[in-house]
Amino acid sequence: MRVFGHDLATEWRQARSRIGLVPQELSTDMFEPVKRAVAYSRGLFGLPPNPERIEEILRSLSLWDKRDERIMALSGGMKRRVLIAKALAHEPDLLFLDEPTAGVDVELRKGMWRIIDEMRERGVTVILTTHYIEEAEEMADRVGIISGGRILMVDEKDAMMSRLGRTEAHITLAKPLDALPEQLSQFPVELEDGGNKLCYRGGDGTGKGKEEVAALTKALIASGIDYTGIDTRESSLEDIFVTLLGEDGEAA
């Protein structure tokens, strides 16, 4: 096997020097000061000292003010930032992030999203494992969904959303209906809440659903059916994930 043109059996040092890894577990020397620990990681790969680069990394991760503190004194979120700083110290071209935001509060998590986005813009390929579906939806260009150790799907995120996404609309009726009128039979709708609500589920993630909902409201007006409210939403990546897991369970 070759990585970046290097044979992993004979040139593993050269290959590894271009790869960064942020493990899920907080595995580092907790007694080391932050700056020294990050600089040491750079030296492990044979790179010369570069205080300016280390400062740049620490500042980008909001760790510069903590540079002389021992890692053990930092919060959980800051410790994870130190792991990212150590992984970036040797300027890798490929970065693996294993649950980097696990146990991190919302503010720190969004800060890490910005950091990862900046790395992508610099040309670093990032492979991220996460249980936070919103995280994948926010950052990923390409998504793989895994269940029970099996890969259910791998695709470009936008293509996945377009192919599997759906539109759902809940229309609150002014008066309940006992049954759907013939004029609405062309739409994928059903009555809910004792006939007080009309639910539309359709579309294909390409905008067709929104167009059908607009046509549905016109059909309601033309049929003399009044409504008092409409709530429309598009499928999220989490919705697609849950649907795929459900189908996988049924297949099993």
C-alpha cells in the first residue's frame, strides 16, 4: 500500500510525516506545558523549530494565553484543542479527527468547526468521525454513514441531500375534514389530528417539494378549503441518517 507515493512497508516514516491524528482519548503528557508539548510534536517528525508557526497554531486555537500552563490544568475542551495543535504542528496534508468535539460544550464545538473549516480552506484533507449529525452537515463535503460496522452509504453531501431529502408540510385547517377531497388526490397528503391537519410528505431534495406545497395551497383555496397556518421543513442529514438506519434494520 502506498500513501502520498510512499510505500508503507519501507517508507512509513515519510508517509506518517504527512498525516496528523487527533485521537478520541485525551492521550498526552498532562504535566507538560502547552507550548512545549506542541513544539515537541513538531520535532518528532524531524522538522526544525519554528516558534512563529507554533504561535500561529496556538493562537488559531485560542491556546496562546494558556501556552505556559500544564495540560492537566486545562478544561476538557482546551485539552482537545491541544491535541489538535499537536496534530497540526508538523503541518500534515491529511488529518484524522476521531470524535474531536465529544464532551465539548456548544460554544467550543462551534469554535472547532471554524478551525476545521480553515484547515480545509488551506488544502488539508480532513477525515472526521462524529456522532453529531449536525457536525457532518455543517462541515463535510462527502459523508459516509456507518451502522453496525457496515458502510451503508458514501456520497457527496449535497448529492445525498438532493437524492434522499424530502419536504414535509403541516397545514392547519380552519375546519376539520372527514375525508380528502378528490382535488387533492394528486398530492402525497393525508389527514392527521382528527382531520384538523393536512400533512404533505414528498419532494426529492431538489426543490420539487416546495413547488408541490405551493401548488397544494392553491388547490386548497380553489376547493374552498381554508387554512390558518402552514409549517414547512426540509429534511436534515439527521433525518436521512435515521431513515437509512431504519431501512437497514428492516433489511437485517
